[in-house]
Amino acid sequence: MSPRLSLALESGLTLSQPVSVLAPTSDHDLSELPRETQVVQPFKPFHDHFEAQGFAATPAADDPCQDAIVFLPRAKALARALVHQACHRASGTVVVDGAKTDGVDSLLKDIRKRVPVEGPIAKAHGKIFWFQSDPAAFSDWAAAETQQADGFQTAPGVFSADGIDPASALLLKALPIKLGSRVADLGAGWGYLSAGLLKDDSIRALHLVEADHTALDCARANVTDSRAQFYWADAVTWNAPEPIDTVIMNPPFHTSRSADPALGQGFISAAARNLVRSGHLWMVANRHLPYEATLSDMFAQVDEVAGDNRFKVFHASRPRR
């Protein structure tokens, strides 16, 4: 089990079913919890990780529970929203576990101003503490139902929640007028690139693939064109329902907290797998990320077509099988 949670249970913390666990990642070991424990995780790879272990995994939940465990994300607004959600749903104990790098010390200080706290227990560069649920004490921590970024709907915790990502803006500007009739946006986020693409009347179908369920809900609100199709899926393993003429993408390069260029390399492989033999990939990436070798392995033609000191835009064509 996750070391701080295990230590807390040994130190007197008791949990009663139904228990709901909010936002654990694959780094968190929940193996000693009963399998009827609900795991709320909107990120598809983490959701599938816990579902494969037999937990009742769901991307979102609002049903009552007895006790709740919150694993802190790095985004402060999302962390507060999760504490509010836990208090709203739980009638008993709310447990908060987080690393120092996720702001657990600051959050603990803020929560202590509102309710009595038990613990805290420090271990492995983080802390765990718990308190009795008090929805009224955290009513002002509720996430806004909608959040606007340059006219688009976003949500706390999603990528580029406060505004258009400059790399995506650079990619959109570099795209040709015509992309083909069947296009896929891998890692579509809240839909900025797809919204721009659908100004092209020649596109017959646009497939938005996004692993973050919350971001995909925002994309549904931002991209209302009937040609858009939405998939809550890991882009690395996604298989298109039809041959794809063009893939566009601004792939993430963080899994949980660690920089992971292999994630973007997996996106490149997925693009090559789903494209027709004459297909095209348009991709933007941070300049320091080493994607050139993978692109050359996967495509017969690769060119850097735009960029600046921070980002580079690639056009790759003719995927290798």
C-alpha cells in the first residue's frame, strides 16, 4: 500500500465502506484496500490501471460515501476542488495524502484554519492527515462549473486551463489549408486545435482523442460541429474506426510528475499506425524533446517546418509499416 496511507492505518486511522478514493495515480499502491472501494480517476490510463486490479473505477462520481481519500494533484485549484468534493460526498472521514512538491504543507495549513485535523504523519517527502467531513467549511473551494480561457470552456487541472497553449497556437498557424477528409487530433485536450480545424469545410470526420475525461467534456462544449467524434482513450493505444488522412497533435510529455519523452514517442507510433500510406502527421513539441529519431523511424519524409526558441513544428508523411 502507499507508504503514508499504510502508516496512517497502522496509527489508528479507520476506514469504513463505502470508501471513495479520489485522483490516485499508478504510483499509488491501493492493493490492501477492499476491491469494492471506488476509485475516481478521469485520466484513462490510470483509470484502466485500477480497473484492471478489480476496483470499481469511474471517471467521475457524485454519489454519497462513508469515507474518502484524496491524493493531491499539483494544481492548487484542483486540489481544493477535490477536498470540497470529498466533503460533499463523505459523511465520515476525509483523508488527504500528498507530496511536498504537490503543496501538501500549504493545504494542511489552510485546512487547519477550518476544521480540526488528526495526524499529520510525515513520510517519504510528504504528509497524510485526516478530518471529519464538514461540507460547509469548504463550500468556497468548489470548482467553478465553467471556466473560460480566451472564449473556450476549460476546467481546473486540465492542460492549459487558463489560456490557449502557445505551442498549439503555433501548430495551428503552420497547418495547410486542406488536411484531407478524415483527420484525428491525438491528445485533443479541451478542443482548441479541433475547433480551428473545423473551419475547413473539406473535413468529413474529425476524431478527438483525449485521455482526460474532464478535458474531453470541455471539448464537447467547445467543438459542437456534427463532424466531430469524441473518444475517451489513451492516444498511444487508440485504433481509429476508419483510415486517417492526417493526424495533428501537441503530445504531452509528462506522465504523472515525471518528464517522459517516451509518451510523445508513443503518440508518433500511434499516428503512423492509424494513417493511410499517403498520410500526414503535423506535430508540435518543446524544442528540447528528442523526437527526430522516432519520426524518421516511423515516416519516410520528416521536415521541421516552423518553430521558435521554445517549440518546433514537424510535418511527417508516408508512414512506414
